[in-house]
Amino acid sequence: GAYNDLEISGKKRSSSILYLSGGTYTFNSIEMKDYAQIRALEPAIILVSDTLDTGERNYIGPNDLDQHSTGDLIIMVNGIDTLGKNSDKSDKSDKSEKSGKSEKSDKSDKSDKSGKSSAGSATELRIKTPAVAIGKSSEIQATLFAANGSIEVDKGALISGSLSAENIDLDREVTVRFGSGF
């Protein structure tokens, strides 16, 4: 079926679980809060027009790995990486800290002959949000494509299956077990 934005909430003691019965599912975007899960009961394809963003300690994969492989869940994300501005470094949003990388960008710094900078110059913090952001200590058991953007995987995550993207950024302590899927 075709759906708009999917948001799955989660809590430490009682995670929210979306069970997919198999087939093809199309979403505009997917946002998973901490501890949320997507479990495929049968082989499934998830098409995402914009972005996939997971919180911490999420699970995406087959419900029963004894009966299904990581190639039985295919996730195709067509969104692009976005670059936004945040001139106040202390006021970053949680989402930017979790899934984005910061890049400093100097506006044109024009100095007069005395060496003083003009009033219009400032250093901005530019926040990069990837097409796919896998949160800290999450587990992904799938074939994951980000055709037009990056896949960023946070500290301590476990990825089993296959990854394909313009850029793949793995944080420290990430485990990747390549499996069938392509």
C-alpha cells in the first residue's frame, strides 16, 4: 500500500512494533523514535520517497531470521541529503545532533584595510542530514539502498545484509555483516 509519513514511537520498556505482512509498502518518510521496530512477517519491499531516520536501539528486519534472510526485506530510499543552517551552535535540535554532521561555513569575511571584519561576517554551523540515518545501537537486518544520498550509521549499530548509497558513513563500534541482497 501507499502511505504518507510513518512515525513509530517507542519506549524503553515497551517498544512499538510495526509488523509488515509482506508485499510492497510506499512511504513519504519514515521516522522511528528510540526502541521502535519494523518487523517483516513475509518478504517485503519498503519504498521511501524522502528520508529514513531511526532513533536509538531500533530494529528493522525479518520477524524470524530462522525462516527469512536479510535479502527478504529490501528498503529503497530515494531522498537526498539536505544541508541546513544553524547559526546558534548551542541551540541544535536533537535530530540534528543524532543524525546530522556539522560543518562550519564562513560567510564571506571582508576585512577593511585596518584588518577589522565587517559586521556581516559570521561563522555558521551547517547541519547535514543524510537520506538514511541509523541511530545508536540499532540493528538493521535488510538490504538498504539510498540511491540519491548517504547512509550514516551511528555508534554501536549492527548492520546485517547489504548497503548501497552515494556515501556510507560508519561511526565507531559499528558491526557490518554483509549478506545477500543484490
